Amino acid sequence: MSDKHDGDGGHGVTRRGFLTAANALGVAAGAAALGIVSISGEGWAYAQRPPGALAERKFVSRCIKCGQCLRACPYDAIVMAEPGSGVAPGTPYIVARKKPCYMCEDLPCVKACPSGALDKSLTDVRKAAMGLAVLSDRENCLALKGLRCESCFNACPVTGKAITLETHVNERTGKHTIFEPVVHSDSCTGCGKCENACVLDLPAIRVFDKDSVKGAVGKHYRFGWLDEGA
């Protein structure tokens, strides 16, 4: 049977091409609804995975969609992706705005994973890499407007390391202090507590795929003040 759509008018539109395009639109719509900005190499949107998750492609191929991590989570923070969500169906992920990872020290989700999709070599939850928090909306962040809002800072479980408050003069008034939340990628676990705690209707700080938002410095650059003995 021909793969071409009946009555394609000679434009070469195939059933396969039509379905592929429709699936792409569905993924994009699901990604937009979740506040997700990147698409993985498998064609699925980036999602915040539980602690210890392998790199996305490996995670999706290794995960057997058993739901053991979901059942082990004492906070019900892990959900299973449904068709049309934009995330690989049946795989576990976290929607931080609804319920973030609560950073259990004993990592029950990792221990419960039977397939190795969640790496059991992770024993310190503070070394988890679920994503990277980014102050993505500086225009609406209340702290940057001059109000004393420290919601994200206070919610951060890696106190004073993953998020710090940097002070500078409020240029609008010329005499008050701005307490700007600054995320430090070397300490941020991507738990999403900051995103969940943001008091705005839509959060000014969000967790994203680290590879999508963080740059990389070329090896040919040299920073004298970081060199040994400087």
C-alpha cells in the first residue's frame, strides 16, 4: 500500500510525515504547558528527573517504567509521564512548581530503582544533578524590584551555597538595598524548591536542563587570578 496520503495534491505529504509532524506539535504543546524549553535527542521534552538519573538518552533507554521510584517517594513528588505530556510516556519526572524534590538523605527513590536508570552510586543527595535553577525573569522578580523577598533563598536546602543574596544599591530610590538571589551552579542540585516557593503567579526562578542554560569556557582561556600561586 502506498504511504502517500490520499488526495495529497502532488505535494508528497505522507501518512508517516503527517503523523511525525502531529507528534512534534503535541510534544511542543506539552512542553509549553510544563514550562519546558528544550527537546532531548530522543524527540521528547526535557523533564526534571529524580535524583541520580542518568543522562536523558540513557535514562529513557534504561528506565523500565515500573513506578518503583514513584511509590518509594514519601512526598509523592514523582509522577509518571502520560502520553501527550511532552515527556517520554511512562517515565518518572518531577514538576517542581507543583511539588519539588524534598532531598531525602536516604534517597529511597534511587534505592528502589531496579534497572539502574537511577544511579545507585549517588549516596549524597547534595551531589544530585536534577537540573539547574535559573532566575529566568529578572523583570518580575520581587527582590529585583526592591521588595524584601527571600522566598527562593529561604527554601533552598543547600543553605547559603546554591543560592546567595548579593546586595547592591536600588537605583530607583538611590538609597535602599537590593537583595538579589544568585544561583551557584556548583552547588545547585536542581531540586526545584526555589521554583516551588516563588510567590509570583508564574515563578521568576525555574529549574532547567543544565546543558541548555550553562555555557562552557574553552580550554584556551586562562584566568590569571585562578592560576596556582596567583
